[in-house]
Amino acid sequence: MSLFKARDWWSTILGEKEEFDQGCLCLANVDNSGNGQDKIIVGSFMGYLRIFSPHPTKTGDGAQAEDLLLEVDLRDPVLQVEVGKFVSGTEMLHLAVLHSRKLCVYSVSGTLGNVEHGNQYQMKLIYEHNLQRTACNMTYGSFGGVKGRDLICIQSIDGMLMVFEQESYAFGRFLPGFLLPGPLAYSSRTDSFITVSSCRQVESYKYQVLAFATDADKRQETEQQKLGSGKRLVVDWTLNIGEQALDICIVSFNQSASSVFVLGERNFFCLKDNGQIRFMKKLDWSPSCFLPYCSVSEGTINTLIGNHNNMLHIFQDVTLKWATQLPHIPVAVRVGCLHDLKGVIVTLSDDGHLQCSYLGTDPSLFQAPNVESRELNYDELDVEMKELQKIIKDVNKSQGVWPMTEREDDLNVSVVVSSNFDSVSQATDVEVGTDLVPSVTVKVTLQNTVVLQKVKLSVCVQPPLELTCDQFTFEFMNRNPDGIPRVIQCKFRLPLKLICLPGQPSKTASHKITIDTNKSPVSLLSLFPGFASQSDDDQVNVMGFHFLGGSRVTLLASKTSQRYRIQSEQFEDLWLITSELILRLQEYFEKQGVKDFACSFSGSMPLQEYFELIDDHFELRINGEKLEELLSERAVQFRAIQRRLLTRFKDKTPAPLQHLDTLLDGTYKQVIALADAVEENQGSLFQSFTRLKSATHLVILLIGLWQKLSADQIAILEAAFLPLQEDTQELGWEETVDAAISHLLKTCLSKSSKEQALNLNSQLNIPKDTSQLKKHITLLCDRLAKGGRLCLSTDAAAPQTMVMPGGCTTIPESDLEERSVEQDSTELFTNHRHLTAETSRPEVSPLQGVSE
């Protein structure tokens, strides 16, 4: 327990869903008992009035039944409660309760009980005043210097001060220039009312001036008043504090001096009687209430200030003396004498948490037990440690980071894609050029056999595909017994026609790739039934595809050999049709019962075309960085010119602007133009990154066909080449992929132990150019061609016996040794089966989706 935590002496919760404010709490000997003990009076906006006399048997006890002396439902909201000498003919204390349209004065008395239930308390109405105006707050005191009785002043919402001389109404006056009511206090030494107006200034009005001013019922000045008959209400003094005030309190040092304390929204002011600032304190937090009281040190005043951080600070003038933690945000604070305990701090929150606490610390009674000393057998400890490390290593090998479900049917996720497009497209942009953008409905079904605490469904697709909603959360009342996060993933394919339409085949193209198979060619009509007509018998071996937006791809099936050719004007457009072709061929031969079907790629690896896309993407990143630097410089220049102009405008002696206005206008236009250029470059960068990801998928697909890589090896390549879902200036694709490939080259694809000893930097920075990245990609292909094996362990590379086909120029192995690459990538590769939707998602085909 913290030493600076308020010590709970007694506490209770008032009612249910009741609201309270700073005027709802009061401490006084309201029943005029002979022991002089204070009682806690609390009123609520629900109309309940409660009086407490805490008697805890031990520190920290909650409220007992006998602690509540009285509870009354007054039917009307209680705005403020005060205790004073409000009844004529007696100096006994009475309770004043302010409602929105009524002021009531009660007497509280107790009768000694003759049974075990204790004393009985009752509240009797002495008199009440019905208000013609809606009340806001009130203050009381010996107005005009009267002796032995207290008068009450009520401030209305529309700025009228209504003075009541106990049972009778005295007068009412409107405050000049009034807009909204502020806190109100009375200074007995100067016989003045002090408030804070909407102009954010403290104002003081003499009682005598109020008494002899124009009557409030006659707000319009008559001709006689203009000629000198009657007096206008004038302010005694004002002080501009520059902020709204939360509360005002008057504290007297002695009979010759008093101080006016004002709690602002960010500052705390102490003023003299004449409105001069005695001192002020800037607060680093937002205050909620305060209470000044006399200090034991002569000439100083202590102040309790509560804030919205559940803290209570004690200041001596401007010096912080103590800070204590509260269990709630206080809206009212008082100090009193309860149960012969002086200096009890009583706090009240807006939701009814009433607490009596004190400052200080409790001594710790804990003593550490004596530990029996014994000699340690380090040999046994080493054996035990090795056994534990072996168990941990075996567990880490057998499962991933997150434990999978114990049974596969605990939670099942199934996806059904509608066979027909939506009749009305749900796309944001219904048209792309001359093409209409369709939409399709996907139904995701979740079935669980165990009780789950929270299920979060995330659906992920790649650009340019979009979702109407990608996050769903299902809340359940019962908790999961172990509370362990579990992840289930389901992949699904979307129809090709969602982004691709039938088109005319093209005889020529800039980019071509050929896929070899070990089976006879299949009719393209059987593979893509929705993209050709059955009557086109002469064109069964040629098919055209038209992407939304204008790109075209042609697919040709050889009549004599077991090959398929895909060609297009854009290199990145080849991936989707190539991937779909391989998937549909595999599905076709599986239906035919053929198990030994295989695809391969024997052509040259199209690295040069891939590198051109890398260069285009990197150039846009560099341009974006330069544009942002220029925008930052112009913004600094724009603010500097603004400051110069503001100084000129504030100068009492006007000076020539010296074309500063022209310079400001020109700089503003440059800022707008640069901002547009940055936005345009970001759009181009997003499109370039999408093209680069498509080309990367194609390269990974061709490498897998070329070297006949397993699914695990392809997953490693995807983790290395596609580590990011989106590209940013702080962390870009180039430096991340370069670090990942360098890690592969120095671990599983290393040629010698010297390469494995290379250290990688832990910081990723944008490179100067892409030459090193392109060399490492080429070197990766070279190592794979020579028999390299992709794995996540640091075992030595397999013997390099295979010969790489043409198209990849090898790089001297010393190039990697000379360069220290830029990241220790022990965490670059993640098992996609255990990824949560909150952290990252695996890359999928644009026609694939992932639901988790």
C-alpha cells in the first residue's frame, strides 16, 4: 500500500444512480448537541437529504445502520445545503436547503431512545420561501454587520441576487452585464459579495450598495433615475483572471485581514480584500474542488485541492506539502470534527461515494521470517536446470506461441460465397472507367461447442478488394475457464469475375511466362467456363481476360505440348491468372482421380522486370520524403511570417508591412500545392505497392515451381518477401525485405561459417538505393539453384549440387561478407496459424479471403 494513499476511516455509497455536486455537502453541529460534534449533511439531485454521524468500531469500517441519523425524501432536487443562524429569536443552528424554486429552513433535533434502536432524529420545517426565479446557488452571513443572526443571499440563473432576512424577503438586485451565474461567496470583514462573471473576472459588490441600488423589479431606467433619483448598482473592484472559476472561498487570518481564494480551471488564486493578487499557483492538472483553512504557521493558509486524477493535494500557500490518493474523484471536500477525531477530511464524488479519511501512514508490522541456511548442491541444480530446459525446448518445438484448440470442433468457422453477384452493387465506387464494379455476399458461420468469453471475427482481403465490414465482435456472459486466447483461421476464394471480365485475346505482349505440366493440355473452356462461349471451337486454346480498369491478359494452351503461356503488357498482371490457372488445373485433375499431376517452370527468372517495379516503388518513397521535407520547411516559413505580421499589427505605431502580406500569400499557395503533391504521391505509392506485391507473389510462385519447393519453404519466402501489410515512410518494404533476405543468406542459405558469424544491425533505415536489395535477391536465387534449403534453423546449408538455369547472374560471395546487413531477424518469420487479428494477418490472393 502506498504511503501517500488516503487512510480510509469511514465510507459509504449513497443511494443508487444519484448525482451530487459541490453544494451538496456540509459539515456542522446541525442538531446543536452538547458535545459539539459535527454531522455530515448530504443532499442529492434526486431530492434525498441524509444526515450521518459516523461511529466506526475500527478504521476502514463501512457505514452501519446507526450511522445514518436521518434520511428524508424532499421531492425536489437539492442544489445546496448550509447550516447557520437562520431563525429569528434564537442563535441555535438550523439547516437551510436550496431547491430550484424554493428555500426551506429546518430544525433538526434528536430524542433519546429508550430501546436498543438508539436515538431518534426528526426534521421540522420552520419556514420556506417560494422563489419567483430559478435558483443557482446561495451564500449566507451577517450582512450589514448584524449580530447574532445570519442572512441568506440566493443567486438566480438569470443573475438576480435575492436577499432574505430570515423569515422575510428583503430585496432583489440584478448584477450588471450578467450572462451566466458563477460561484458566490460573502466576505464579512468587507461586507461584500464576491463572484466571478462570464467575462472571467472576479467582481466584488458592497452590501450597502446592493441595498440602496435600483429595485430589481424595475430593470428599465426611468427618466427620474437618469436625472439622479435612485442609485445604480456599481462594482466595488474587479480582477481579470482569464478563466472560469469553479469555486470561491473567504478565509480570515485575523480580524484585520482576510483572503479571497478563487479556484480556476487551471490556476489557483489568493486575493487581498481590495482585489490585489496575494499569490497564485499554476496547476498541472484539472481541479475538481477545494477548501482553504488556516494553517498552524502564522501568516500562511493551507488549501485542500482535489483533481480529476483521484488525487487530493495539500498546499501551504503555493508550496505542495502532501499529496494523497483517493478512490474517487471528489466534487466536494470539507474538514470537521467527527467522533472526537479532529481534522477528518470528508469527500464526496458525483456518484455518491462519501468517504471520511485522514492523512498519514500506517506502520508496517510485517517481519521477514528467518531463512534456514543450507548448503546448495550445484551439481543437482545443474542437472535439474538441464532437464527443465529440455522440457521447455520440446514444448516450443511441438506448439507455436499461442496454444491451439484442444479439439478441432470447439470452434468451427465456415465460409460460403454466394454464387451470384449482388443485384445492387455495394461498392463505394460503382464504376471504374467504363466497367461496373460488382459485389458479392460472403456468409461466415461460427459454431462453438464450449463456452467462450469473447469472439472476434476479422475478415482480410487484399487491395483492390474492399469489405463493407471487416470486424465483428460477439460478447458472451460466461467466461472461458482458462482465459487463453485461441485462434482459428479459415481461407476462402472469391469468384474471378469479381475483378476480371472476359476480353479479347492479344497476339502480342511485352511480358510472357510459360508453365510446364506433366499431363495433356486441358480445354480452357473446362477450366474457365464463364469466360468463353461453347460455340468458339476454334478458340478453345486461347482466352482473354479484362481486368476492371483496363489491363488485359491472354492465356494460351499449346495443342501439341503440355504447356500454357500467360502474357500481358504489364508484368504484375500475370500473377492472378497464373495462380488461378495452377489452382484450377490441380482441382481438375483431382476430380479426374489423377494424383501425380505437377507444374513446373523452366524459363529464365524475370528478375529484371521485377527490379523495375522495385525501383519505381522506391523512387516514389524518395519523392514522398522530399515533398514532406519541403512541406515542413514551407510550414515553418509560413508560421514565421505570421508571427512577423502579428507583431506589426499589434504595434501601437503602425509600420509598413514591407510586402510581408504578399510573401504570406505566396507561401500559403506553396503549402497548399505541396500538400496536394504529397497526397497525390501517397496515392501513387499505394498503387505502386499493390503492383509490387502482385509481382512479388508471381516471383515467389515461379521460384516455387522452378525449385519444386515445399509448402513450408514457400511460406518462408512469403514471410521474407511480404512482411508488411502496408507501406510507410518510417518502415518500408525495401529495408524490411533486405533484412529478411540477408538473414536467410547468413543462416539456412549460408555458404560458410564465416557468413553465419556476420552480425546484423537492429535498426532499419531507408536505404540510399536498391542496388544491395537487388543483389541479395539475385544471390538468393543463386543459392537456391545450387541446392540451398530454406528453413528457420541455423543449420549449415545443404550441398549445392544443382545448376541454376539462365537468367540469374551470380554475385561474388564476398559481397555479402563485405556488407553488414541491417537487422537481426529472429522474429521476422511468424507462423501464420497462430496470428491474431489484432496483430497481423497473412498475405492472401486478391481472390482469397481470410476469416479468423
